[in-house]
Amino acid sequence: MRRQYRIGSAITVACFLSILLLLEGCSSTPHPSGVHFPITNGSHTLLPSERQRILIWGDPLLARVADEWLRSHHYSNILMFPQIPHRSSDRQVALAVATEANAEFVLILEREELKEEALIQTNCGALFNITVDVRGLSVERGGSVLRGNAHYPHCVERNDQTFQNLTCQALATA
């Protein structure tokens, strides 16, 4: 009798574990990856000194984040024009404004928000594939001297926190 009870108990436990394993395999759509950190790339040939006047040119949210990031890294002579409507990719206009404002360096901030083509997700549904790009221009040289880029490998929520994280990562990478 004890032997039948043990066999019956073992079968019950085995069935229970099998059901748990099957249910685990049928869970709702899991997070696409365990990766929660952005992918970054960047380089520089020249960095501004802490004393140089830096013009921040771009999206107002990204500009505020860049201003805070630069100040926390001991840059203090910062000019911002986030309220002026402009295309941040217009390099010549940014350099002209910097020259007029006696800035020696321009930091251009751009963002891209797509509904598809994240690295590990082809369709974002209600989420977004977001990228933040940072370019630094030397007014004296008239050309690009630094660049940084940050994006998540999966689709994310479009909110201030996402843009703040990506902006800081792009700046740090540059």
C-alpha cells in the first residue's frame, strides 16, 4: 500500500511539474531581451575645454539634458537656443549662430523615433525605436570633431526618461 502511495505521489508531482513547464512556455509575449542598456558608439578628435563657450543646438528636451550633463562635467559657459525653431541638422546655420554668439563649439542634438526596425524587434506596436545622435562642431575648424549615438536594441516607451538616458549615453560615448 505504501509503495502504491509513493508511486501515485511521484506521478502527481511529475504531472504538476510538467504542467508548470508547459505553462511557462506559453506565457504572454516576453520582453524581447534581457538587455536593458543602450547600445552606443562614438568618437572624437577634439573635445571642448571647460572654459570654451559651447552652443547647444537641437531639440529642447535633449538640449536641457545636455546642458545639465555638461554642467555636471564642469562645463559652465553654455549657450542654449532650444526655443528657436530650426532644423538641428542644418550645420551651416548652427555654425553661423555660434559665430555670432562668440561660441567656439556647437553641440548638435537630434533624435529619431521609428515604429519599426529596432535591432531585435521588427515591429514596435505601441512602443518606439528611438535613437539620439550628438555631433560636436568646432567653430574654428568648421567641421565635426565629435559624435555619439545611443539607442536601445528593442522598442521602448517614448517618454522623457528614455530621451534623458539616451542623451546622457550618447554624450558620454562621444
